[in-house]
Amino acid sequence: MVYACEILTELRRWPRLTETFRTGKLEAGADVQEDARGDGRAAGPGASPTGPDRPFLALERELTVLLRRARASQGEMAREVHPDLESAAYGLLVRLDECGGRRATELAAYIGVGKATMSRQLRALEELGLVAREPDPADGRAWLVALTEEGRRRVGRVREARRARYVRQLAHWDRGEVAELARLLHELNEVAEK
């Protein structure tokens, strides 16, 4: 799961992508491929199609790098919440922070994992004292999973530190540009969910 805030932190590493998002125009020679270190480099002649497909190919390449780096960033954030926290669990904690208590089946569907995987993740989070199960007031047979006070404190601390970092990193951007990027990424996420 990738959040707009995670994407913003990665933009500082890609001046070409940043410029493309800001202007909506591809810079000459902006086709990017990953090298062995994962850094972008200019593609050789004939590496991409021309015409109407070129912007989509460039978008696919940049999103591939962006998503890979966002996953790595998610791992760092998970370790900041708790050293024993799995990378994938960070998104789950953020979802609970934003939406409050949820049923395990809802969380599994949102994250895109099976019930067994979700049960394992929730057990691990309970053992770390970050989440707890509570009766669902709408259905006495069901349980909701919610952040504990400790979980809320830890997640809030990490999210606030990340937000402050984004503010520093993107200080040279106009706030309207940041809002526009967030809006476009939100639209992209909505399309991807369909």
C-alpha cells in the first residue's frame, strides 16, 4: 500500500519525475530505466516508443521506481514504530489510525491479503501491544481491531516526523503544487482500486 505522503518523500530523489509532475511535460531525454543501484539513468536510443504511448511508458517506469522506493520507506517507518514490526504492517497501522476500529475481514480486503495472513499480522501486532480487539457495537458476534493508546502514540510520532520531513524537502514547492500532486495521486489510487 502506498500513501501520498510516502510518495512525496521519494520525489526528492527524482528531479525529472518532480518536474514532470509539476509541469505535466516530459523533459527531453526523460526516459528513465533503473540501473543496478536502483538509480535512474537516461535510456539509450530506441529504448522507448514514440508518439502517444511515450508518456505512458515514462509513467510506468517512474511509478515502478517510486513504488519500489516507497516499499523500502515503509519498512523504515515500520521499524521506527517498533523494531520488530514487519514492513507490511505499517500500512495496516496507518489505516487503523485514520479510520478507527475495523473488522479483520475489512482490513484484509483493504490491504489485499487473505484472512490467514491478516490473522497472523494482527496476532503479531497484538503481541507488540500496538492493537487490541474489542467487541463490535453494531454486531455482538463480531470484533473490531483498533490501535491501543501505545500504538496510536507510536504511529502518530512516526507520521508527524515524516510529515515534517516532507515539509522540509518540498519547501521550494508551491503549496498548490503539493496539493495538486496529492489530488492526482488520489485519482490514480482510486482508478487502481476499481
